[in-house]
Amino acid sequence: MVEWKISNSLVAYEDAVALMEARAADIAGGTAEEMIWLLEHPPLYTAGTSADPRDLTDPDRFLVHTSKRGGQYTYHGPGQRVAYVMLDVAKRGRDVRAFVQQLEAWVIATLAEFNVVGEIRCGRVGVWVQRPDKPLQANGAVAEDKIAAIGIRLRKWVSFHGISINVEPDLEHFTGIVPCGISDHGVTSLVDLGLPVSMDDLDVALQRNFKRTFEA
């Protein structure tokens, strides 16, 4: 069984990390069930284990938290659904790459419920959408924006951290960093794409597609 926890008020990043680490330890110890935690953070930046300080272009804008998850700089804030995944990867095959692919598939299937085609790009972390409404890239390809980020950490084969999907965040807040070290592509959200999706709508889709992706 996977427990689902939904926080309706903004959760401080330090509090979230403390709860995640404690729950992951309990899962590894066999004293707690797996958990998915859906929440929003106040505006902040996080620096993953591969973060390049040069990618923090506005260091005084929001609090910057050093994170033990993989990846580079990310933004979290109101209007962005964060889904922290505390799952036992040992009993799910002990294949980290396959686990990350499942997370990607979960995001893509969830977006599809809102007629959004999410795609994965080699060398670019996260989930992307094509933007034919924007000018072509320098190489003549259709412009692409990032709509979801993925970054996890494992301890004793239990995952924590997870995914984030942009529902209606202030996209200007992303300009204080180079998101995930990628400077030649933009960032978008469901509302920016013209879709009036609520957080509750997304939560229902996340729960339904988690079962299809991880428990089929």
C-alpha cells in the first residue's frame, strides 16, 4: 500500500526534507508504508548535487537550499505541484534507471489527461512540450519548453525527493536561475499553455496514473 499525503498550505523546504528523510528511514526499516506527498513550497531555489554556481543568476532573490537530490538548480513555488516519492526501489526491481523512466512515464501520462504531449529529450532532464506558437530554434526546430522536473535520491534503496509539474506558478521566478543548467529553452505551465487546470484536477490525475504506471 502507498499512503497519499496532500498538504493544502505551503510547506517549508526544510520541514519537507526532514519528513522525507525520516519516512524513508522508516520504510527502509520496515516500520512504515511507502508514501507520495503532494505539496507546494513558498518561492525558493534548490541546488542539486550537480549545481553550477554560475547558474544562480540572482542569488539574493529567494532562499537557496542545498539539496541532496540529483540534478542542478530548480525553482519551487506556489502554483507548482511537487510530488515527493518515498518508494521502496528494492522491491520494485533495484533498477534506478527503470525507476526514473517510470517517473517520467507517470508525468507524461498525467499530462496526457489534459491533452498535453509531454516528451523526454536525451541530454535534457525533465519533461518537455513543443511550442509551435513560439519562434523556431536557431537550428530550425520547433521551440520546446520545460513543464516538469525530476530529481531523486536513494538511501538504502528508498527514494525521496521526486517530481514537480508547473500548474500556474509565476514563470518569471524561473529567471533567477538557469533551470537544470539549460539556457536555450524556456519554461511553461499548464495555464501558460491555455489550460485552466486546477491543483485538485492534477492531483486526481496523478493518483490515477500512478496506479497505472507503478502498480499495473
